[in-house]
Amino acid sequence: MPITPQRPATPPDEPSDEAPAPLTVEISEREGGDLHVTIAGELDISNLPELADPVGAALARTPKRIVVHAGGVRFADSSAISLWLQWSMSVPEFELRDPPVLLRAVITTMGLGEQLGM
């Protein structure tokens, strides 16, 4: 289920002029046990491992808190929300910062706003 459809829908038989935004991920471990993850571009089941694998390795070092900076996310599907939910259950504190308006609305409607620290 697409979460933030910000590109125009194109019928299946017509090619799209707009290329998907590549996923970029930056991870930093900070003093005090915080793990900061900055995500930009489009996130879906096809590229989820590009995010899940490096963060999974960082989770092995048991951070106290994860802060996900999602302001640059252009598109996310339900696999992204599921991943963030898994992360939120693996640490004492979790915060999803600056998700796009539509993504925030979907998460809130699902009743996950508090769990995801919004």
C-alpha cells in the first residue's frame, strides 16, 4: 500500500516520465547511545534491505534511542512502517521526525503515532 504518492499516477500501459527518487540512508551513532538514521528518496519493499541491513547491524550494539529523520522521504509503503515499528519495539525510545504530511496522516490513522514517537 503506497503511503506518500507524490508522483502522478501513470496507467500501466504508459511509461512514466519521472524516475523514482533513489533511496539514501545516513546512519550516525552519537554519544549517549543514540542512533540517528536519515532517510531520503523512495522507500518500498524492493529497496528495504538498503535501510534494514545497516540499521540492523547498528541495533546489535543496543542503542538506547533511535531517531529516524524522515523529512526527505518522497514515498514509503507499508513495509517501511512495519520496519519502523520493529525498530521501535527493539529500543527503549524511538522517534520518527518530520515525516511527510500524508505519511504522518496514515501512521496516525493506523493508531501508531505514539508508538513511533511522533
